[in-house]
Amino acid sequence: ALSTGRSARPWAGSSGRNGDSQLRRRHHPSADATVTHGSGNSMMSRNNYFNKNPDSSISMSKMDVIIPFSPDVPCDNNGQRMWWAFLASSMVTFFGGLFIILLWRTLKYLWTVCCHCNIKKKEAQKVNNPANSQAADGTAKGPDEKDEVVPASEVGWMTSVKDWAGVMISAQTLTGRVLVRTCVMNIYVTFSSFCLFYSPIESCQNFYKDFTLQIDMFFNVFFLLYFGLRFIAANDKLWFWLEVNSVVDFFTVPPVFVSVYLNRSWLGLRFLRALRLIQFSEILQFLNILKTSNSIKLVNLCSIFISTWLTAAGFIHLVENSGDPWENFQNSQSLSYWECVYLLMVTMSTVGYGDVYAKTTLGRLFMVFFILGGLAMFASYVPEIIELIGNRKKYGGSYSAVNGRKHIVVCGHITLESVSNFLKDFLHKDRDDVNVEIVFLHNISPNLELEALFKRHFTQVEFYQGSVLNPHDLARVKIESADACLILANKYCPDPDAEDASNIMRVISIKNYSPKIRIITQMLQYHNKAHLLNIPSWNWKEGDDAICLAELKAGFIAQSCLAQGLSTMLANLFSMRSFIEIEEDTWQKYYLEGVANEMYTEYLSSAFVGTVLCPCDVIYLPLPSILINPGNHVKMQEGTLGFFIASDAKEVKRAFFYCKACHDDITDPKRIKKCGCKRPKMSAYKQMKLACCFDCGRSERDCSCMSGSVHSNMDTLQRAYPLSSVSVHDCATTLRAFEDEHPSTLSPKKKQRNGGMRNSPNNSPNMMRHDPLLIPGNEQMENMDMNLKQYDSTGMFHWCPSKEIEKVILTRSEASMTVLSGHVVVCIFGDVTSALVGLRNLVMPLRASNFHYHELKPIVFVGSLEYLRREWETLHNFPKVSILPGTPLSRADLRAVNINLCDMCVILSANQNNIDDASLQDKECILASLNIKSMQFDDSIGLLQANSQGFTPPGMDRSSPDSSPVHGLARQASVTTGANIPIITELVNDSNVQFLDQDDDDDPDTELYLTQPFACGTAFAVSVLDSLMSATYFNDNILTLIRTLVTGGATPELEALLAEENALQGGYSTPQTLANRDRCRVAQLALYDGPFADLGDGGCYGDLFCKALKTYNMLCFGIYRLRDAHLATPSQCTKRYVITNPPYEFELVPTDLIFCLMQFDHNAGQSRTSLSHSSHSSHSSSKKSSSVHSIPTTNRQNRSSKAREAGHKQNATRMNRMSQERKWFTDEPENAYPRNIQIKPMSTHMANQVNQYKSTSSLIPPIREVEDEC
């Protein structure tokens, strides 16, 4: 009886017998135990049967193997195994096909050689020469020619079929992709079925009733069709027949059809399907899933390793469960497929635990050869796979945007220093609410220190490894949805042009991927900014900005030449600093209180509408933060944007929350909070109306420039810009100091960020401007000769015809004999190979048109002539510029230019980034600074020259009774020691600031802004400009403000002109260009004498602020105080430090100098002798100076009528210019054109000064610049 308990019948009888579903075997006698799938009773019945039938065919065949069967499955009567039939089908298919291919090739070759040896040549000619289709004379082809075309058409048909088959299997079409995906799925399913249903090896099955056999047939039919497509597409059929994939099909597809015929299934060589995994990489490439070389290589290695491993395990599984054929299959053992997989792995790894091993001869023989190949594969593939996985980018993921939270992308020069400086300012606690996530993208993985920095800010910072030049990496960081992209530059690279080119390429790549993205990039060289204009999608009106470090650095230094210490104050205003409280009464206490102030912008409350910002009760008392002065003739309108200096953004919010009804009687500013009063909202029509006024320059009531297209865009505008009293975006009022820039072409629909329009302020709709010719003191504009070119085409800078460099070169003897005083000495280190620093950016602020010609400080460059020749192309249109070839380390050259009488000495170097050692990058500048400070000077000549020209350096005695309230008008005793010479030194490495002052106690690790040289304004480093990146992102008006402050009036229009010509172009004086002169400039007020002397001794800063603004329309915003002014005992130290925006009750001392913004003085150009004020008019006479400014008197009656009369006499008289006695510092430019000369009365004091000067300089030859000066 069988193990199932069913009755047994004789095996020679009917084939419909009951039996168990598993195979029965008997082990070899050497086996320790008999492993059977049936019971002992079934084994006994089988032995009894053999004893009864000794002559049966089973015993004759020596096949002691019983095939299980069931009554409904017709199987072999003798229970023999039919594995050879399955194997024979595969062998016949393989060798039969191979024979047919070889036979076809042989016959084809014989046919070609014997009968048609020239047919290929004719066919090739017919196909390759389509001109044969027509006769030479253009007639139609003959019948013979038509017959020859038939072979060519047959070739085309075969080619098209092959191409179609190739496209189908390469996934180039939708059908092909579906076919490839189906093939991959079928491979997985069939191999998975083999792994799951590996037992029994052979069994009887009915195809029509066995569902698994039907599914297996379906898959193999698909493989057969896929094989046919591959066969058609193959160019070489023989090599295709011998491919691994073809061999796999031969040994897996035909046995399925044999199983249908024999009603039995043999597991056999189905494990060969695992070899198809070798093509897994190719299939993924067809489907465009694998793209990178590393991923393709990794998948290749893994697929080869796994497929070899699984295939070898399948072979061991087959032979071990079947046994050796010559042993009558009696030495088999029962092993699952996964046990064979385990056996192969421990064999490849040379571990070999011995718990599972091969017992058959075939299995052991296979293991011998597999160890050789498997060990080699394991030793080579596994380490490479681990290396590829280990080298996988740790930061190679993709950014997932968070709803309700913006993100920015920061790229470029990503280092520990640049990132830490950026994050320190961007994530500063004083910012109102930084709900922005920062995504850094760089192609180099961060080091441990930078990685630790990212982890400390993990809630707001993410890093991804990649390049912005790769669109795939841009997609990973979601650049299209980013709020902005910030590009950092390497400020210390030896080749600035190459660094700028890299950043420009980054901008091009980003703009090409997402044209609407806002980009803020750092540029090193000013002339490279022009290349950004070539990018079609670059649009500064939409928020794109380029922060040129060379331009701003030179502008900061130039402003320090006009008001020493201003560079420090501006740098602190645009940097986010935390308040550091010091209890001791030291200079650091007052300095750090000012450092905590920053520049903010905020819309003014409707309570200020209609007010004039002269009454300080409106600004300073309820809101103790400085609003930059827009002028006394400007009335505030709805939506006015103000610039504030405050220590916190919350303080600035009071300007918006201020309500006349609720807060009018409040004295404590902290109580000004948002009230429940309804705030008026601007309509879309009114908003667009103001935008139109921006274009035409008229008031809202008089504006008539609104077109019909405006009305059609109202709905779109209101949807794009939600209107509220906080975010009115098109009526931003900017500083009076920037009121008269070149007219802007800014679109009224410009996208607004943080409320504010980046406009040219002279066209602001909120300013009820007057005609420049009607402003008191503006009569001289009517007298200007319109045929003269004194200014550039924009009217923003003084201009002169270009001069050859030889005409401005001074020898040492000429410079020594020339009276130089009140000038600017620029010591520049550089040679032929040095990178250009852009000296034009240093000269332009000193040649701004809001200075009168006689107020321009002469500039003397001391340095290598070869280097200055390279810079001269950008300098030859500026007046009062001279060159002394030499070296700044030569004391003889420094004495020749009278450095002890200069207003400022600037020390620059173009060689700083060419040195690898950071400590030595500033060696030239430091040596030059120490050299100057150690010099001693004779006072005899200095006193003589100081009486005629020059001004008192900081800390010198100003006891002249003819002093002006403006610092720079009073004359001084000459400098006797170099330590008192005003110097500003440019540094690259912040830590080198410790070497500038030998008497300070600054620690080398102290931050730059906390050091004494920086606080005193004698040192400047480009690193302080890093904060402008985040400041510009949060408020794009900030960059416009600071560029207008420090560059003297540079505009986007001027940059476009410089991009075309690379030089300033002269322009004729017109009322429009002359009106551009009417803008503020920075100056310093002296408190020791003049109209503010009463406040200088114990007065309050708030009283000074109100008096200066009410009486003189000056806006004060800081103090330049002696370092030891707080000491009870007098000190000889002349060093000063900066105090930004002191509190109202801050006590003043007589030696203080006040930073202020002064309105343009129209009277100063008429005469240098007309400086007067009601409080000291009896003794106020002007002296020749490079910074003369007059305080306008309150009464100027009948001046306009006199000016009109003078206009009728404009061309009545022409005078020849003066002879060689005219000196180069005269107040009117000298040129070859005849012009009017207005004779002004000269005071007695001035006459004495001129006579004294002539008596001491009659033997001094004139400078050769006089001949060509504008």
C-alpha cells in the first residue's frame, strides 16, 4: 500500500493508480539512512512487487526510481524518469538551429561564388547611386532598369523589419517599453516560481488541469516571441545563436512543450533563467532608469555576481536531488534550493562550515571548478561593490519642500568661513522672523568642521552634493520653487576674473533652467558685471542683484576719504550684530552700543501722510530711530517707505503701527503697538496711478499717463500683489540723499520683496518735487554754458576729456616743488602681472557731481607705473588725478607728495591673493602703514601750507576763529608725526589687523569689528561685505541704498553705458543732468565752534539732531569721538572711534565730529567766499578747501530775478583763461573752451591768504596737468 493509505494495485496494470504526490527514492547502500518520501509500508510493497516481477522492464533498466502518479494523470506505466526527453528537446533545438544556420551560410556562399559573383556589386551600385533611376538625358527608365531595382527593394524590406524588431526590443517606443517591462516581469516570476516550487524534481501533471503549468506555458510562449524578435533584429545570426541569453532560451522553453506532450514536469535546467539577470543593467538603461556611470557599474557587478551565484546553486540543487545517473540515481540527497544557495556562498567565501556539502560525483566535480571561478569573482567583485556603495554620495538626495516655508539655494564658494559668516548674519536673532530654509549645493562634500556647522543648524540648513551646472542637481534642490538663489564668491582667489567667470556660468545655468528665479551673486571685479547684462533673463528690476565686492570696497574706502570712519559705520549698519553690554566706562562700551544698530526699511503709518519730515517731533520723539532725511519740501504720502537705523526690527515696526489717535500722547515708545483702528487700503487704481507717477515724475493729481492697458490689468495686479497698508509696493520713498539719481526705467509692475521698489529716487511719486531751477540758490544753472562738457552723460560725476598718462606723471622733484595739501594719497602695490583692483571705483565717489569743482580733492597715486598704466584706461576722464611712479615704502616718495598734509592716505595692494600663506597676504599694506606712522615731519613748511589749504586731521587743534561747522573747513597746524596722518588700510586676512596698531591689546582671535583699528576707521577688510548677501535678500532696497551712498551715484543705466564703452562719456550740461547734482553727500560737523558750539559742551545728541535737521536740513546719524574723551585727565591720543545712532540723551563733548548727510549747496559753486551763517557771519570767510560747504541763509530774496538778468548777459563777455600763475587747485575748471567768468568779491582774509600763498610759491612751476584740465 502507498503512504496515503489507499489500496495498491499491480504496477503492470492500468496506469490509473493512486500514489502519493512525492517522489520515492532509495539511497545508495553507503548512505547512513534511507530518505524516502513515503512510509515504510510503501517501501515494503515496492520490494515485494520487484520480487514478484523479476523480469520487468524496470528491473532490467536498473532504474530504482518511482515516478508518483494519480488516477487522472496518464503517466509512464513503468514509473521511469523521462529527464532525458526534456534534455534531448533542448539539445535538438540548439544543434538543429545551429546546423540550419551553418547550412544556410554555406549555400549562400556557394551560390554567391559560383553563380552570382557580381550581384552584390550591382545591388550596392543601385542602392548607393539613386541618380541611376533616371537616364542622363532625363528620360524615364527602361524596362531593364526597372528589373534591377527589385533586389534593392528586397534589401529595404528586410532592413525595415530588422529596424522594427530592434526598436521593439530596445524600448525606444511605448510598445517597446511595455515589451521590455513585461520581459523583466516574466523573468522574475518564472525564477521566483523555480525558487518556491523546487520540489519534486520530476512529477506527473496534467496540463489541462494544472494551473501552474498553464501559467508556465504562457510565460515561455512570451519568451519564444521575444526570442523571435531578437533573432530578427540580430545582424549576425550565428553569434546570436551562441549567446548566453539564447542558450538560456534553448534549455528552458522547449522542455515546457515536451511536458505538455508527456503529461509530466521536470524541474531540470529552469535555474538557467537566473542568467538573464546579467541583462538587468541594460534593461534599466533602456528604461532610462540608470543614468550615471557609478550606478550602471554597480548594477552590472551585482547582477553578474547574483546571477552566477543563483545559477550555480540551481545546478547543485538539481544534481544533489537527482543523484548520479551511473549510480542509478541512488546517491541523491534532499536539499532545498536555499540550502544550495547557502552552500555556494560559504564555498565562494572559503569559509566552508561543513554542515552542508555535496555528496554526488557531479556535484563535487562542479564544486571543484566553481571554487576556482567563484573565489576569484568573490575576491574581485565584492570589494568593488562595497567601494561603489561606500562612495555613494552621502548628500545625494533630493530636497523636500515644506508647505508654508520658503527655501533658498546657496551655491558657489562653500567653505567653513563663508558659510559661517553667511549663517551668522542670515539667521541672526534680531531679524523679525526668518522662516526660510537654507539649501546649500556644492560639488564637494563638506569636511568635518563644516558638517558639524550644518548639524548645529539642522532645523534650517540642508546640504546637497552636486553642481548648479547640472540640471539634474538643480531639480534635486527644487530651484524652480526656491525664493532666491545666492551665489558666494571666493574673495581670496588668485585669479578674480576666473572666479567671476565661474559665477557667471552658474548664473547662466540657473537662469537657463529657471528664468524667473531671483539671483543674488557676488562679483569680484567691477568690469565683469557687464557680462551679466548679456544674460537674456537677467533683470535687476525683478530682484536680480550683483554685489560687486571691488566696487563696494573701493566705495567704502572713498567715503572714508570724505569723512574718516564712515566705512566702519556703514559696515556696521548693514551687518547684524548682537548687543554686547559692558559695564565699564570705556570707549568699547559706546562703540558696541552703536554696533548693535542696523538698517531697516518699513512703511510709514498713515499718520505721517501730509507731514513734512523737518519737524523732529514727528520722527525722533515718538520713534527714536533715524529716518534718513528726504528734504524739507517733500510731503509724505500714503505708502511711503522709510529707511531706519534701529537695534531691532520690532522697533522699526512702530513706524507702521503709529496711530495719531491712539499714540499721540504716548511718551514711551515701547507702548506704541498695533491698535484696533482701521487702516486705509490703497485701491488698485490708486496704486497703479502712483506707479505711473513714478514714470512721469509728476504728482498723483497731475499725472495723466495712465493708459487703457492699465485698466485691463487691474484684476491681475490685485491678484499678484495683495494690497495692504504694509505691502504697498509701488510708492517707496527713498532717501533724499539718493533723490536725484539718473532717471530710472524701472517697470511699475516690478515684483516687490519686503515692501520696496528699487527705483531711482528722483522719480519717486511720494516726493512733491520742485523744478530744480526754481529752488533757492539754484540760479547758477541758468548761467551754465550748455556747450561745455563738465560732467558725464548722466550728470552724476565730474568729467574731463581723456588725457594721456604721460601728462599726469609727476617726477619726485616736481611733486616736491608742488604745494599739495588737502589731497588724497593712494599707495598702491602692484605690477604687470597683478590683478586689477578697479581704481575707478575709488575715484568715482571722489568725483561725484554733488561736489563743486573746487571742492574736489586732488588724488595722487603712488605706485608702479606699469600697473597704473593698466588702470589708466578707466581713469583718464577724471580731473585732478596725478601719478608719482615709485613705491609706497619709499619715504622720499611719500614726502614728495606731502603725505603729512593729505586728507587721507589709502593703502591698497593688488598682490594680496597671490600668496598662499594667509598671514603674509597683507605684508605690503602693513609695512607701508607702519612706515608712514613712524615718519617725522618738519613743521615750518607745514604751517605755511596749512594756512592756504588743507584741513585738520582728526584730533588736531582747531582753534581758528574762522571755523565752519562742517569738518574740513577749519585749517590746522601741520602734522609732525606720521601717527597723526589719517590712514585707511585694506586687509585681506582679518587676523592681520592686530599688526596695524602696536599700542592696542586686541587678541588675534578677536572678530574684526571688535578691534580698535576697525572701530577707528583705519582698517577695512572685504569680509565685512559678506553680510550684504543676506541683507539684500531680505530687502533689495538695501543694496540700492548702500551703492548710492558709497559709489557717488552709480545707477544701472551708468553700468550699461560702462559695459558698452568701459569709460565715462562726457555730456552737455542740461537742466536734467544738472538737476542730478542736487543730492546729498556725507560730511562731518565739528562741535568745537560754529552754530553747534553751544551743544558741544554737555549738550544732548537728540537736541543736536533736531537743530541740525530743522535749521540746516542736515541729518545726523553718528559721532566720531576721540578714543580717550571719556577720561577725566587730558590725553595726547588722537585716535577716534565711531558711535552709531546714539540715544537721545547721549552727552556730547566739544571734540566730537558728527556724521551727517548734507543737502547740495548751490551757492558754494558761485564763490568760495560766500560761506556765512547768521550766528557767525561777522567772521566766517571761506578758505580754499576740497570739501567746502556753506550753510544756506534763511533769506534769499530777489535772487531769482537777479539770476534771470544774469542769464541775458550770459554771452556778453568772454575772458581768456589765466596765465601760468593759475594753480591746479582753483575752484573753476580750466579748459580750452571760452566761458563766462563771474567776478566775485574777495574778502580781506582770503586776499591775505592768496598773497601769502603767492609769496611762498612764486618759484614753483605749474603742474603740466593744468594744460589739459577740464
